Amino acid sequence: MRIFLALALVIGLAAFASAQVPTVTVTATDARAAEATKDPGTFVVSHTGGAEKDLTVMYSIGGTATPGEDYPALPGKVAIPAGTASAVITVMPVQDKKPEKPETVILTLTEDPAYEVGDEKSAILTIWDK
Ligand SMILES: [Ca+2]
Ligand SMILES: [Ca+2]
């Protein structure tokens, strides 16, 4: 009996160790956004493996563009639904009358126990005035 328990423990530990968390990356699939032409920019957050359940990916936002002013503020997390490999984050520039220089939006993935952050952990897009 004892040997079965020990065996079960070893198998359980092996299963736990091999339960890989997905690796998450981000790319700017549309790195150019423009205010005057209502041209959005997009980031795509993707993961490899582990698609059997919903995955929430956390991120921080930087860059020279001001959230809530140059574009609607982003929530800082995105859900990749079960069965899908990626989620799109759209940055739609806010139109105003003031001329501006091109400004950047940088999305950086945040570490979380639910996933590994891959090499492509940060992406940048540019908001042009025109
Ligand atoms: Ca665009
Ligand atoms: Ca403007």
C-alpha cells in the first residue's frame, strides 16, 4: 500500500512539473494609427499552448501618448478565450483640433504565474496627427 502511495506521489509531481503554462507574446500588427483619418492601431497578444481554458494577460502601457487624452485608456488586461490563441487590443486615436507630433503607445506584458512572458514582451505603435 505504501509503495502505491509513493508511486502516486511521484506521478502526481511529474504531472505537476509537466503542466506547462502558456508562453505569451505581443506584436503590433498595425503599428500606425492616425487621428485625422480615424485609423486605429492594433496590438495582438498571443500564446502558445494551454488553450484549453481562458487566459487573462496583464500588461502596462507606456509611450509618449497620453491615455484618456490621445486615445481611450486601456484596461491593463486582456482575455484570450479558451480555444483561441490570441486577442486583439485596438488603440483608436481621439480626434482633437490641436496639431500634435507623432506620439507612441508602448504595451509591455506583465509577469504572472498563469503564463510565461516570451521574448516579444513589448510592442510599440505610433499615433500620427494626420
Ligand atoms: Ca492603422
Ligand atoms: Ca491632434
